[in-house]
Amino acid sequence: MRRPILPAIGIFFLFFTSLSSVRAQINAATIDKYKNQALNDLQSRREQYKHIALQIWGLAELGYKETQSSALHQKTLTDNGFTVKASVADMPTAFVATYGSGQPVIGILAEFDALPGLSQDSIPEKKPLGGVAGHACGHHLFGTASVAAAIELKKIMEQYHLPGTIRLYGTPAEEGGAGKVYMVRAGLFKDVDVVIHWHPASDNAVAYSTSLALVSAKFRFHGLSAHAAAAPDKGRSALDAVESMDYMVNMMREHIPSDARVHYVITQGGKAPNVVPDFAESYYFVRHYDRDVARQIFDRVVKAGQGAALGTGTTMDYEIIDGDYDILPNKVLSVAMQKDLEKVGGVTYTPGETEFAKKIQATFNYKVPPIESVGKVAPLSASVEKGPASSDVGDVSWNVPTVGLGAATWVAGTPPHSWQAVACGGTEIGIKGMMVAAKTMTLMGIDLLTQPILVREAKEEFEKDRGLDFKYVPLLGDRQPPLDYRN
């Protein structure tokens, strides 16, 4: 009596298998449909996002002072259906914009601070505009592309009823102010599944790389003022202390790991040569790929400051300004983003933009890549690369699986933190790279919304690489955000 059931079970199994295969094909086709629609829609809104980016380029507001830039991003998101919570983590210009509910929770990072002393016109020759700052790291493009990606993902979710949450993090003061660290410390990322970010660059590449951990501080020396000619013996020079500290740290360079970085500026050194300075200040950055090594080197820098104070009869105190973890890369996410970046492709210059690029490259005193290299996408590195800089994205990456890319917003060979980067960022060259980033992040977001296995595998790799005994302790301790660090 039971024997006829077996063929029926077999037929059902074959039917179910075929149905699963069809569903897989439909899912792949549907995902591709979402992506193509998003690419077309983003391109149609290019002028809107260009206008926003160039407004912020013109504002060029310093860290923790990005009042207008932050407000513009918040308004753009609110106008497009996001709920915005402003002034989070005790930072007036920080915000979180949210759309949707449930899993997965996808975070997108947005930066918008400029750099001091780099005012520049959008022309291929050095010409300051007269402002105090410039977007030499392209954060006007960074924040705008991230906002564009968040809005486009919201549209796709809304139209096709996709579950999940998009959360745009407006992160101030990346340039030395550690805005993201305070947001991590405040628990704003604790329920996020994956974080997406990008950065302006002179090429197109997924960042399967780590970064330099960073500890920075301002060292302040206090002495006694006196007439430098009539009563020099009555004075104790705070500037002598700063210079003594700098000398000792420079001697120390021979005795630290070769891949460490220590750099400083003297921010205050007195007002007149005939007055013994009773106050002076230096601002130090200490970096290494191992955050423990960075901290150890920083402790030696502190001792140099203490020795300088002792030797000059002054006193010293210091304030830690920034502390960034090295970035923890994620191979699963990087492989997925590489496919998306290759789908988007690089940028193509018009003849006028090529002429601009040639003039920019002529200002460099080193060999540069071909101008047309910005049209290519670099292959994904087979192993983790060592990035040459630091970022507060590092702290995010040790708390949430994180993935990022660089997009060619600058002429090939352009270094960040240069007047050439500011100039490129104020032109169509910068906007074209910004759109590459916005599109790639959007496609990555669609992958995460439609492929639960991608999120799961990224988390598994994250937990394995981080280690079971990992405990997050911010390098900057329990201090409050240094809202006046650019004063």
C-alpha cells in the first residue's frame, strides 16, 4: 500500500528542486533589476548632489564647526523621508538619520569637515580663496555621496517593500577630532549589522586594507615672562621647553619601529622676540599599525615633554585630542563590493578636464600615473594591505563589520591634504568620482538587503578576526569630545 507514495515523493522533490532553482534565478534577476534602477536614478539626480557637494566645498568648515554643512545634509535627508536625531554623542554637528525598521541594519558613514590652512580656488594653479580652510581630503564629496546612497537605498526599500534599516551617520571632525570614536563609545553602532563607507582618492579601489592607529595630544608648557634683554634671568621660556621636547622626540625617531610615524606642529610659541614666552604649545600625532605600539611610543613622547619641562624650569600638561584604532578589514564584504565597483566602473574625462588634469600633474615633482588611469578599477588585493593614513573608521570597524572603497575624485597622482586636491574637489572631476562612490555604496547596500548569507558570512569573519577575548577600550579614554580643538 505504501509503495506508490515513493514516486510521488520523488516527483515532489524534483518539483521543489526546480522551483528553488527558478527562485534563485528570479532573485538574481531581481537584484540586478534593483541595481540598474538605482544606477539610473542616481545619475538622474547628479546635478542635485553636485549642488550640495559644491555648497559644502565653499563652506569649508573645520571639525566640530561644520554647522551649515551638517544642517544641509540633515535637511536633505529629512526632505527625503528620514528621521534625523541631531547633536548625538555630545557633538552639536553629529547626527543619525534613520529609515526603515528591522534587520539588516546597514550603517553608512558621512564626513564633512575641512582642513585648516588649505583654502584654494578650483583652478589648476595655487590660488587661495582667502578662507581659513579647504576640503583637501574631499569630505564635501564624502558626505554627499553617502547621503545620496542612503536616499537611493530608501527608495528601493520603499518601492519593493524590502525589510531592513538604513542609518546614515553624520560624523564630524574626522580630521583629528575622532567624531566616530565618540559615537561608537556612546553605543550608536551597537545594533548595526554592517557599515559602508568610502573616501576620495586618485584611483578606484576597494579598500581591503588596514590603517595606522593614532594617538594625538596637545602639549602645553607654562613658564615665566620677562624682558628678553633687560631681565632674561627672571624668565623661564615655554618656547624653549617646546623646542627641547621637539629635539628629544626627533632624536627618538632612530629608536622606534621604521613603520611608525611621529609628526608635530608648534601651535603657539610666543608673540614678540623681546618677551620671554610664558606659554607655548605643540600638537603631536603618533601612529603605528599596532595600536599598542602607538600607545607605547606616545608614552615616550610624554616623557620627552616631562624632561623638557624639567630642564627648562617650566611646567607641562597635555590633553589627548584623538585616538583611532587601526582598521579591521573584512574579506567577505570586500569581495562583494569589488563586484559592485567593477559594475559601476571608473570615470572618463572630457577634453577640458584632461587639460585641467595635465596642468595639475605638471605641479608635481614626482612621477605620476597616466591621466586615464582614473577610468580603471584596481583589482582586489589578495592579502590585507597597509594603508598609509589613519581614520576614526578604525574604531567602527572593530565594533561592526565594515567595508569601504576609494573613488577617483582627484587627478591621478594627487596627494590628499594638498591644494591640488582642493582644486579637483571643486570641479566636475571631483563630482564624477563622488558619483562612482554613491553608486557603488548603493549597490553594496542592495546586496546586503537582499542576501542574508552575505551579512551572516561577514559577521562570522568579523568575530573570528576580532577574537573571542576582544574588549573595546577607546584610545582616547573617557574624555569628552574636544569641541574647541580647532580654536
